Amino acid sequence: MLNFISNFILTHRSLKMDRCLKYLSKNAYIETALFSYSFCRASQQSFLLIFRNAARMFAIGVVSDLSMIYCKLFIVSGVTVSSYFFLTEHLDAELYSALSVVGVVGLLSWFVANMFLE
């Protein structure tokens, strides 16, 4: 059993490393074609390019996640406030408290906004 587990782990890691090396070597060949570098220097330059872009991609990911959260909050707050005003304006006599209905509307609008924005 231990042999199976260690074999699985080593195979899985080698497949991941193989994918990374294929991606790196593909970019190294592109660097070689564009700038006429040797393969070793092109590999180094492509790794540095990927590393620099990783920081940019992380920053873009953080900004996009924050913008999605702000969009969801804007949609939920708009729907919740408009439903509160609608309920207090038109159905004030029939409802004991509009807050429970508004809470359910807010929860449903969060789920709908989450489905459309993900």
C-alpha cells in the first residue's frame, strides 16, 4: 500500500513538473526565436518574464475579485432598498413587518447576483 501511495505521489509530481517544463521550454523557444538568445539564456529570460507577469496577474486577480464583490453589494443593496420602499409604500397595511421580507429579498438577490457574476 505504501508503495502504491509513493508511486502515485511521484507520478503526480512528475506530471506537474513535466507540464511546467513544457510551458517553460515553449516560452524559451519563443524567446530564442524573437531575440536570438541561446536556449539557456532564453529559458532564464522566459522564467523571469513569467515571474514578472505572475505578480501582475495576482494584482489583476485581486482587483477583479474586489470589483465583483462591489458589484454584488451594489446590486443587493439596490434591490433591497427598492423592495423596502415598495413594500412600505404599497403593502404597509397588510404586513406586520417588512424587514423579514426585505431580508429574504436581499438573500435571494445575493444568490442571483452571485450566479450571474461568477
